[in-house]
Amino acid sequence: MKVNRRDFLKFTSLLPVIASQWPLFLESNRSSGGSKTSPNILVILFDALSARNASIYGYQRATTPNLERFASRAIVYHNYYSPGNFTTSSTASLLTGTYPWTHRAIQMLGSIAPGVVPNNLFRLFGGKGYTRLGYSHNLLATELLHQFSEDMEIFKFPRELSLDENQFSDRIFSKDYSVAFLGEKLMLPLETTPPASLFLALISGWVQTAKKRKIFEEYKDRYPEGVPDQYRHYYLLETAIDWVIDLTIKLPQPYLAYVHLLPPHEPYWPRKEFTNWFQDDWKPLRKPRSFFSQGYSQKSLNQSRNEYDDYIANVDAEFGRLYASMEKSGVLENTMIIFTSDHGELFERGIRGHLTDALYQPILQVPLLISMPGQRQREDVYVNTSGVDLLPTLLHVAGIAAPELCEGKVLPPFSRTNDANDRSIFSLEAKQNPKMAPLTNASVSLIKGDYKLIHYLGYDDDVPEYELFDLANDPEELSDRIKASKGVAQELQDILQAKLKEVNQRYL
């Protein structure tokens, strides 16, 4: 049968409707004697990957050509925001569909409040025939996953994909991992945090220095800058990708797999062929120093950005290898694939990375691509969406009702009730705020339509109470409109203050 251009356009216009009716299609297929297998769901998250540094979103450097190829059969979300600016709070939101002020995993080594734990993705998929798997390179995310481990058929500790590691919490106190992990990190050095035991820290330091030297020597030809690590857990991204390729084929189906990989999180040490990958003269826009400046020079920030971009190219190549394998094996025909990140990175205003109180776009705006089983066309979604939306969307696809505690909405095009830009999207930074207390020391962001309001609570006088940006006309957040757009500012302040009053009420 010959299909003309008009018929083709009519068909493609129906794709959002087809996607939104996916759960109904599955139910109909079952009742009519069709396949009884629900789609596999693979969530693959690359830590600290900013949408602002991905060429699929218009970045000047070609950092993500393989992701762009994958996008030809995916839904691409252009304004998808992390609910937090570091791993613990943002990952907890993604896995529970709640904002940090609800799940309360707001500190670096934080855990999810007991009352929110049952709201986790894995438990909600229980009894639906899914093989549920959780793994993370990142120890902070592992602590969260461990809280849900009883709701999984397969839970893997980071050491299972590590070259070497020094953690003993998971080996000796696997049942009480969260408490043991906190105690271990208090006793031994944790990046810039002083250890509680100098003696144990010295012994640990000597042992780890010897291990590091041995690993770096063994892999120096492949990783000239050093082998990527977190808290002295050393990883090879290609090993993790090999494992993901294997599990997509061998894991009992249907499966729900959450895989949280560390790259391109710092240290920005890509494989040899990607080191100094971008040899160009491009320089990012220079921005004024923030009141949260860490003192980095623009030259130093540009160099860190170059290394970060190289690392993203390395990540993209490995994802491309995974994607090619899934194409070849036919996995894409019965698997829903979610590509995303927990937060981004910042290389401007004197700030490097994401361990900051700032809530600027490069930290909050992250990639989200969803490919449905057998999808053949690309669709772009530009409305504002949030990390809390992923859980209700996955439940919707599987035909599971979202619990009342969930604060997210089903993503478009799966639901047309979330296709307007007038909803409020929040992000929170509150590492210094007590866990179970009103929010009085925090940075809170509200994005509504084209505007973004940031509220700073409990800071010194040199930090303003509010900043307001017009993202449509000022996407780089160069001009604070708090005085020039008083009407918009007041409207957003009223919304934000009402929300803070609501979430603080339970702790008063």
C-alpha cells in the first residue's frame, strides 16, 4: 500500500495519543489473548550530567552524538528539572515522586524519612510480575537504594562493579548499612570533611594510597589522568556498560532496572582517546561572580569545563555502545528506556561542580529521554517538568495507580493533564537545615512559565532574599528582574511562601 505525505502526517500526529494510551493497549492485549508480558523498564542514570553541556540540547560542542541518534526514537524533554542540586536529595525525589521537603533526604549522607520509604518505585511495582533491580556506583545513591532493598529481587552493592574499594559497611553490617555507612564516613576522611579518628584515618590513608598507586599504574595507558573513583571506589565505565548489556538480555522479564552510573561526575578523567577531545578556541560566556563564589578563576573554570565536556563525550560513546547492542539484540522492541541524570554541574560565577548553595540552570536542568518499546519517531516536549514526575509516569505506563503521597504528575505525552507551563516546579537545597525541622536555612527555586524565582533563607546579609530571572529572554540568568518585574515577582513569592508554609506546618 502506498502512503502519501498527508497520511503520514496524520499518523505521526497520533503518536502522542498512542503513547498516552500505552497502559490501555497492554490491558487490551492481555484480555484478547495477546502477549502476557509487560514491557521491561530500564532507567539508566549518568550522574552529574547537565543538559546545558549536551549537544542534543544545543550545546556548542558535539558532546552527545550517540544520544542524538537515540533521540530519533525517543521523547526528548527540553525543560526537565532536578528537585535538588546533589545526588541524595535529587535521587530520593526521582525514586519516590516526592520533593526533598517531603522525603527529607536533604543532607549529604541523608536517608529517606520512614513514612516515605513505602512510596518507593520498587515497592510500588511489587506483585506485578517484575524482576526489580537496583544498582549505583554512587555511595550516596546506594544508601537510598539500600532502604528499598527488601523491595527488590536483586540489589547490588557498588563493590560488585569496582576494581577495588575500602568500604566495610556493606560487608559487616549489610542489614544496617545506612547507619554503618554514616559511622564509617564519620570515622574516616570524606573528601573535605575532617575524620573523627585521626589514627584510623592515617592507617586508611596509607593503605588507600598504596592501592591507588597500584590501580593507576595498571590502567595508566587507558586512563592517563587516573581511574575514576568516588570515596576510593575505582570504576571502569566500560565494565559497567558491559554488565548493563548483559542484564538487558539475561535478566528475567519483565524487569524494572534502575542503574545509576557515576560518570561524568568528577573526577573528570575520561579514557585516553577522549582526553583533550575538544581542541577548540570556544570560550563560554563570562558571568559575574556569585555571592556563593568559591574563588575559582575563569581560566580554571574553563579548564574544568573542558575536562567535563571530554568526559561527557566518553559517557556518550559508552551509551552509544549500549544502544547499538540493544538495537542488535532486539531489546528495544519490548523495553522502555529512560536516560536521565540526577543533577548537573556549574562552571561559572566562581563556582565549580554542584556542591554549592546555588540553584542556577546548569545544575538543575538535566537530560530526560524516554524511548517506548518499538518507538520509531522522535517527539520533543518543551513544557516544564520535574524529577518527581518520573515515578508517576512509570506507574502510569504499567497501569499502576500513583499513591496519594506522590507530588509529581504523569509526563506528557503520556497524560495531557501535564502539558501546560503554568504549573509550579520546585527545587531545594537544604544541606545545613536540620532534617526533621522547618526549612529556615535553604535555597528554594520556583519555575513557573518563563520565570524562575530563587528564595534564599537564613543566609548572611550579602546574600539577597530573592532573585528573579526571565528564562525565555535571559536563559543565562544574567539579569536579576526582582525589581524590574515587581508584579511577577510578587506573584511567585506568594506561591513560594504558601508552599513553604504548607510544608513547614508539620514540623512546627
